[in-house]
Amino acid sequence: MVRAAPGTAPDTTAEEKGSSRETALTLVRTLWFPAFMFAGFLVCYLLPFHNPVPHHVKVAVPAATAAPLQRALDQAAPGGFDLVPVHDADAARAAVTGRDAVAGYVPGPGTPELFTAKADGYSLESVLQKTFTAIAQDSGGPHTGAAAGNALKITEVAPIAPGDGLGTGLFYVVLACTIPAYVMVMMMLRATNLGRRDKILVLAAAGAVLALVAYGVARWMDVIPNDPLAILFLFLMSQAVSQTALGLVPFVKQYLPGVAMGLFVLLSMPSSGGAIPIQMVPGFFRALHPVMPMGNLIEALRGLFYFGGKDVLPHVLVLLAWVAAAFVLHGLGALRARRAAGEAGGSAVPEPPVEDPVLETERPEALPPHRAAGRLPLPQLTGRVTGTDGEPLRDVVITVTGTHGRELLRATTGDDGAYAAAGLAEQTVVVIASAPTRLSAVARVAIRDGHPARHDFHLAGRPVTV
């Protein structure tokens, strides 16, 4: 035994440092996701929504009055409005219905008139009415031909469905096909008995159901007009989210919740233009609007429902691009899995599996080797242990570890020498068979979702030492 020198205390500094480091790492692994969401909601929701103001809102006006009106608007709301010169009142109205402008204003002579499209957002329409009511009252003079104090005539050229009073109903219909699509992927990670292709097909079928039900409920509530083509658009949205999230799993691993929620919730919602019109959020989110799936779906549905199909195709193409990118990720993930499976018996060390409590995967567990048909979970790893003469060996301990050394589960063989295990993440595991009177054996086995693995052991007896 080694004793400490007189007058000195045992050196526990290294142990304390190691313990503190492990505690810190545990806290980081546990709390990174709520911390990420906290910061994300502050930046992506409080920042764009706390004080929405117009930014470069396009308004069609007769060319003769564009310059003085622009000066008046720049004084009332600097940078808020960009005037689009047109020929006359009919052209101003056509610019709104053709989506070349979000409003049209004709100052006179006579009663000033404002053409608005509630389909572009109720809050934007309110800002337009307030701004141009003040402009109409203050613009009497030779440059407009209107008398000071004239009442503003407001003409709605793109009215929305009767059940969508605030113009945000379309946003919530789209949201109903977005959040569940992401959540389905998180739940599908528990279905380790399903392969990649099966999961893709399940997500496609579930997306079709989401689209049909969302459209049916929205029609029943009179939130949207009747156009069944919207079902296809909603389906594309569900696939853009779910298939992309599933395709990212092999690459982002335990960070999938942060990546997927960041893309499809924190960034997509403020940049969608659904809750707050896109012209009223900061520039960063306006820049995301043309590329994020939620914003493109909302614009496609607005064009389909309220603007005679104007500009629908470009937004649908963006959704298709997201779906195509998702299947590219699927292909790359499949290649990566096959390469890892091929290296399972070689010297290359595979990457460690996902190990994060945020991912609600099944816990590894030993199973009775013989289970009743139809009972869950299904085994992912099975095998049989025999002696060199072929007799089954009972009570052999089967230990399954990850390639990084952490024990995942421990099982014991039955009367026929069989063992089984379930709940293993897609990875390469090390399987050890050991018994007191036998020489131990070790094998590396590739675990793949939807492809049960089997490995049998033949244990030789320990030599007797005299």
C-alpha cells in the first residue's frame, strides 16, 4: 500500500477536475436544445414581430403624381413605400390584381381612391389605409388636383374567404402541415424496425393525409376558397419538411432538433409572410422569404385562391426543389450506411451513433429469443451460441457495446443458446459472448434500420490447467 507523506493530503485535484468536466459536459448535452430555442425565439420572433413597420411596400400610382407623392411618403414613413408609376386608375388596379404592387393609389381629381388586397395581409392593409388616409387629407394642392380634407375611397380588389376575418387563416392551415411533418420524423426515429425506404413511404402517405385533412377542415370552416389543387401544394410542403428532416439525420445526428426546428420553425415562420406580412419584417427575414418552403407555399396559395393563379408556378418550383434536395440527402445517407456496413469487419472505426436525449429513440434492451408473433419491439440483433461440437450453450452472457466502448445492453442465452436484442440505433456494435468455462468471442455487427442482423458464436472450452 502506498501512503501519503507525513504532512500532505492525497492529491484529489485531478479527480475533481475530471468530475467537474463530466458534469459540465452533461449539462451542455442536456441543456443545449432549450438554450438554442430560447435564443431562437428571442431573435426570430421578438425581433421581427415586436414593432412591424412597412419596408419598401410597392404602391402603384399615376405617373404624373408619383414624384410629389413619393416625397410626402418619405416624410411620413422613410423607406416604407416605393411608388410604381402607372398610366391611370385602371392600371393601378391591374397592378394590384397582377401582383406587381400590393396597393394602388389614385389621388384625383375627385375623390382619392386606394386599391388594396386583403389577401396580402390584414395588418398591411391597415397600415396602407392609415397612411394614405393621412396623405389624402394633406395632399390638397396643384400637384394632385384634390381638395384638402377629401375622404379616401377604399376599394378591395382581392377579398379573402369569409371565414378568414384577420387574413391569417391561411398561415395556420400551412402551419398544420409543417409542425406535424417535423414531429413525425422525430417519432419515426423510434421505429428502428423500419428501413429507410419504409420511412420515406410512411412520411409520404402521412403527408397526403395531412394535406387532405387540412384542406377539408379549412374548407369546412370557410377559411379558404374551394380549389382542390391546394391539396397538392400542401402535400409538397409536408414532404419538403419531413423528407428533408429525415434526410438530415445521418449528417447532423444529435443536432437534428436544432437544425430542423431552426429551419422550419424559427426561420420559416417569421419569413413566411403569413402572420405578419413580409413587407413589415426586418430585411434578414425578407431575404429568406423567396427560398423558405413555408413562405413559398403561402405565396402559391394566395396566387391560386385570390389572384387568378398569378405567380403560382415559381413558388411551386421552389417547393419541388426542397423535395428534390431531400431525396439527394436520402441517397447520400444510403451510400454512407452501405459504406459503414462494408467496413464493419475491417479496421476502419465507424462514427459513433447518435446519443442525445432530445432524440426520442428506443432504449436498447434484451429480448426473450422466442417472442409471440406480432409483439413489439421486433429484434434487431439475434443469434445462437453453441459449443465446438454444436450443442447449445445456456446462460452465456451477451454484451453489446458501441464502438466507443460504452455498454448498450446485456443479454443471456436461453436453453437453445439463442439471444435477441432491440432498440439499437443504426450503427456498428461490438458483441461479446462470454461464459466462465468457455473462451470468450468478439464480433463487430452492423445494425441497420429495417434489416435485422444475426450473428452466431461457437465457443471453445477453456483449457484445464493442472
